[in-house]
Amino acid sequence: MYRIILLLILCCSCSVQDNTDNYEKINTTLRIGPNGKYCYDGDTCYIKHQNNNYYLRFKTIDSPEIDSKCKQEKELAIKARDELHRLLLVADTIYIIEEGIDKYGRWLGDIKANGFMVSDWLIMKGYAKKWTPDIDWCG
């Protein structure tokens, strides 16, 4: 069962129609994380919900790791994170689709921004790949 949480971004002025009648609407906001960022890299974001802080790990994708020793992977991770921030900042509405919890205690799921799935956008832009256990960003 999916738990979907509405995030309201008050700093946006865009208007996009989205059918949200079936979503549980909860007053939730993105939390400013370390260094004033919303997301750590292209597949992990910080969320504040009911005075609790959570990490969301995109369930079906892998993005480059920001703490990689490989220069190429680290540069792409920074670019993926920065583009993800830009996307989330201009979104009128953001939904967190939570599908479970991983072994590190992070929510697993996806983000829907202005009616489309963020994981699909990250793959389309080349900032992420469909998750498999053998992804090599430096190869």
C-alpha cells in the first residue's frame, strides 16, 4: 500500500492542474538539509513530516554517489542533486509516494512533482538509471 503525502511549496508561482482527489493530503514541507539543500544527491532527499525528519530514497533508481572517490561520478552526483533542487523549487505541488522503509531507516518511494514522477525525469535527463545491483557510474 502506498502512502502519499502532499508537500506544499509556498515559494512557487506556477500553476499546473493535477488530479489529486485520491491522495491523502497532509500538511508537510520539504526540510532544508545540510548546507541549505533539500536533497543529498540525485536519489536521497530530506523530508519533514509532523515534526519528524525523514530521508526518502528513490526506490527504483540509482544516481551517482556524492561521496564517490571517482571524480566523474562525484561531478555527475553534484549536477544531479542541483538539477533535482531546481525541479523541486519550481514545482507547485509535490507528493511523496512512500512504499516502505530500507535497512537504513529511509523511506523508499518516489516524488511526484506537478503531475509527473521525478524518478522518470532523472532517468530521462541522464542523472539516474533504473536500479540494478551492478551499476557503475565510472565505467
